[in-house]
Amino acid sequence: MIKRLLPRTFLGRSVMIIVTPLILVQVVSTWVFYDRHWDNVTKRLANAVAGEISMVMFTMSKIPGPEHRALVLQAASYAGLRIKFTKDAILPNIAPEIGNGILDRRLSKALAERVARPFHMDTWSDDRNVKIRVQLRSGILDVVVSRERLFSSTTYIFVMWMVGTSMVMFAIASVFMRNQVRPIRRLALAAESFGMGRDSPDIKPEGATEIRVAATAFNLMRERIQRSITQRTEMLAGVSHDLRTPLTRMKLELAMLGDGKEVNDLKSDVAQMETMVEEYLAFARGESTETVVTRDIGTILDDVAAGARREGADISLSRDGDLTMPVRPDAFRRGITNLVGNAMRYADHVVIQSRRDNDVIEILIDDDGPGIPPEEREEVFQPFYRLDSSRNLETGGTGLGLTIAKDVIRSHGGELRLEESPAGGVRARLRLPV
């Protein structure tokens, strides 16, 4: 449950780590201030007002007479109390309404302790003043006191100061952490782009020391991988030349021998060897040196389907949505051709469907062939693995077609899975991130 509430991004979690202790400190400080300072200050202010009212009542009882009462009430005005005496009046016989605020609690307690007479208190009807009515033996004493005498404004100032400083610190932390996270995002995008076989320029090391080390390590790793790919491609070019030359010489010598059963068998073997060499080289080369361009892969599917029809295949094609994405066209065409060719080899009808789902392009290739057992659907992607145990190229191929196809799809950052087709055969499901 807690994991669902936590931020998912590194920036969000970093800011949370910084802000959470700050909030806790602010909450604890506010509680201590409220419980000690504000409560004590309000208590003292309420006791002072209640004491002054009690003093006025005591003076009026010891020095009776209208003329003396007027002097006492005038003297009370210098203390900030506006007092009016109503002779022979009686408070309504109802319980006083006391709020739940700290001012109501403290003032009512102070009046009960120091005045010790029935009273009514009104702290809510006037924003600036508090009204108190005290029942005396000869009448009612109406007291109006400024709210400022009973309420400490430093509380609001303290809370506003804490909230303001917290917001400033939160803004500073967010800006700082955003600058720290930006190099990590660049590194992640570069790694993702490189993993998809797309151009990935050098990352400028910046940010914290650990991030600089990671960026430098990524640049070195990318250079080593590209150097290895280049060396492998150059080596394969030489191997290709060395293998094709003797094969060509053998074909010429066989052509000069004329016809015959043994000669025709040898010609067939040489042709098979040539095909296998081309397949092996294509698998090892992986079309890694081809430039990535933005292309509508729907046109590539059209070309593959048209080529299959020229070979006599019964194939259907449907397209839905924008299918434009960065690809290596020749490598992608080779991978799709291998999948379609594998389906054509065992099925009578092949269906290709393609559609775009948000940021993913999905391609489905269905056939009505005999299918592949579930336990072998992953094994067929292994190099040289063939369902047909014989080495006859006409029935089983070289065992590299699906391997090359999966290698091509993975090099584009996608995935390839084999499933059971609604038509009864095999469904090849390709998912490519745009």
C-alpha cells in the first residue's frame, strides 16, 4: 500500500527524502509552539483580563454610589476595558455557549476562577472585540475588550514564517534535484537509443561524481561495442571472400565435367554449401552497419508480400494506422521475409496484420500450417535448430531464418514471440517501440 503512494520517479523520491524530514520538523515545532507558547500566552492574557474585571467588581462593591461607580468605570477604560453597568438587570437563565477554541477555553476558565459570578461570553459575533456579561447582585456588568488583548498575533506570524521558508526550501530542492536528475535521464535515453540500434552520440559527463562516472563508462562501453562490431564486419568480409572463391572454382570445375548422377549430386551439394554460407554470414553480420532511417514499415510489408506472391504464395495483408518509425530498412525487410518464408514453407495461406497501438507497432503473421509444439517455440530461435531433423534444405532450411528474424527485431528494441494462430498454425507476434 505504501509503495503505491510513493513517487515513481527518481526526482519525486529525491524531493520526498528532502522534504519529509523538513515537514516533520515543522509539524513538531508547530505543535510544541502551540502547546506551550500559544497556550501559555493566551492563558496569561485571559487571566489578566479576568483579573481586571474582578478588580472593577471589587472596587464597585467597596465604594458604592453612582458617582464612585462612574469613576471606577472611567478608570477601567484606561486599562482597555469598556464597561457599562445596567442596574437591576438579570442574565437570561440559559447556559453560556463556549466554543472549542483555545481562547474560549482559557477565558471561560479564568472568568470562572477570578470573577466567580454567572457570566455570558461572546467571542464570535465581533471580529475585533470580545463581549463579556457578568451578573452582579445589583445588575449586569457589560464588558467589551479588544480581541488583541486576548489573542497573540505572533502565532500566525510564526506559522506563516515556517510555511514560507518551507516553500522556499522546497522550490530550491526541486530545482537542485531536477538539475541532478537531468544527466540520469540523458544517460537512460542514450542507453535506450543505443539498445535499439539507433545513433547515440557521446554523453557529456555532468552532474554528481557518480553520474559522471556512469556517463564515462557508458561512452567507453559504446565505443568498445562499436569497435567490436566493426572488427567483426571486416573479418566477415574477408571470410566471405575466402569462402566464395573456392566455391566458385568448384562450380566452374563441375560445369566442365558435364552431366552425370555423381556430378549433379556434387552440384547440388555445392549449391547447398553456397546457400548455407550466405545464411551463416547474414546471421553473423546482422546488418549492423546499416544506417537507421525513418521509414513507413507498411511499405516494407507491401514489398515482402508482393515478393511472396511472385513466388506463388497465397498471402493477405492489412494495415491500420501510422506505421512510421526509425528502422534499418534492409535488415527489417530481411527479418520479415524470413518469417513470411518460414510460414510459406509449411502453410497454404499466410495473413499479415499490422497496426499501431499508442507508441507500439504490432505485426501479426498467421499461417494455417501444422504449427509448432509449445515446448519448442523458444527452441526454434536457437541458431541451426530445425524441427526437421534432416539436413535437407528443401524441407527445413539452414535453421537460421527465425534466429536472424529475432536478432533483427531485438536490434530495433522490439520483441518476437511465437503463439498458436487462430488459423490453426503459428502466429508470429512482433512488437516494436516507436
